[in-house]
Amino acid sequence: MGHVRGRITILVDNIVPGRSEALGEHGFSAHIETNRGDFLFDTGKGRALAHNALLFQRDLSKLEEILLSHSHGDHTGGLPDVLLIRAKSPVHVRAHPDIFVERYRAKDGKKSYGGIPYTRGYLEKMGARFVFNRGYTEIQDGIYLTGEIPRETPFEGGDMGNRFALREGKEVPDILLDDQSVVLHTEKGLVIVLGCAHSGMINVINHAIRMSGIDSIYAIVGGTHLEFSGETQLKETIEALRTYDIHHLIPSHCTGPEALMRLRDELGGVFQFSHVGLRLEF
């Protein structure tokens, strides 16, 4: 098993540091440069990605592949912009097969569409060549997608109660099976890049350790969904995080300000605020 070296640059996030010309939005995208090539994990909502990539001099025309964590629009909305930057030249877009499932969210008695905002045909005409995975999948030596995450922790329930999907013409609860993360095997330990961690941050970590056989974690970066998950899940998550060998914890996007403060106060030295333009060498 090989090790990968490189750098992650956050191109889309909710937070922008002061005196920056970067754009922020409720979404996530990470540019991953490695000695195996460059990859883009998620694309944000679509307003900020191209601008921020130009500002931070990340060349999206040279991507080996695009990787998607799940279908929600704050992670897939910028996909046409990336395909356009590549001048419609074909590129692999890796995702779970559920990326095109029709999904909705119910609120105040009304349903709103919550899936990917584009059809497969439109994206393929733009140059996307979809490659689907359900399991832990090697993309390049040392670079993996987690695939479906086993839901094992008793405290990670998320906010799934008002999410629905259409399957075979029937409306069923949507547990977001397509939630997946990127795992990099590095000489410093695992680097885990989360999209939203709808399946639970601890479930993701446990799955990555189990599948890789590596229990040292150099960094965890990305959305944790703790903003929407309640006090019990936040408390139990913090206690679980204390049990791992983590060097850098960089939560972002859907973590929320209150959860960020708790993580900072209780996990101290390993915690770091994420923001648009943050770079992590590994």
C-alpha cells in the first residue's frame, strides 16, 4: 500500500477570513493536490468555486477526477462550472449510484427538492463521465472513497426525520446512503476529508480505520453536520474524538458556530478553524 503526499486547499466554505477577496457560501469544496494527480472533492453551491479557484491559483482544468460526497446542491451546484472550465473535455466524476435519486425535504407542511440540481444527461453533455461506487474504493494508490458508511454508533442519528426519496415510485425515508468521504493514506497517518458526514462523523472515522488498517489520523477536514444534530450527539462525538490519535481537527461548513466553539474549547490543541483558502500540507 502506497502513501500519498500533497496539499488540500479549501475552495468553498461558509467562513471567509477577514480582508479576503474570497467568496463564502453555505457549501463545501476541497482541491486535493497529490503526487498521484489533482482531484476536486465537491463543488459548493456554484457561486464561489470558480472565483475562489482563480483567486487561490488552483487550476481546475487539470483535474484527474471530480469526487462527490452526496447529491445535495450545496455540494454539487458548482459541477457545471468545473466542467465548463475543462472546456467540456471528458472527466470521471465519482459518486454513489444514489447521486441522481429524487429526494425531498419536508418543512412546515411543504416539500422542497433536495437532490442534485442537474440531470445526468445535461452533465454528461458537459463532459461528465460518471463512475459509481458503493464500497471502499481505491481511486489511485493511497487515495480512496469510503463508499457507504455503516451506521453503528447509537448516538449519531442526524436530522433524517424529514428527508424523503422516491424509489420505484414510492416515497420512502431518505437516510442518505450516498454520504461518503475521501481517505488519503499518508506517511503522517490518515487524512479524512468529509463532505457533510450525514452518516455520522464517528461512523466515518471508524470505517476509515477499519478499511485502511491505519489508526493514526493526521487530519480530519470538512463538514461534520453537528450544527443540526443536537446536544446528545455533539457531547458523545466530543467524547469519542478524545479516544483517537488525531493531530489536526479542522471542522467546517455544516458544523455550525456553537459546535465549533465547543470543539475548540474541549479539544484544544488539535482544533483549527476552517475557512476559504485554508491549506493543509500532508
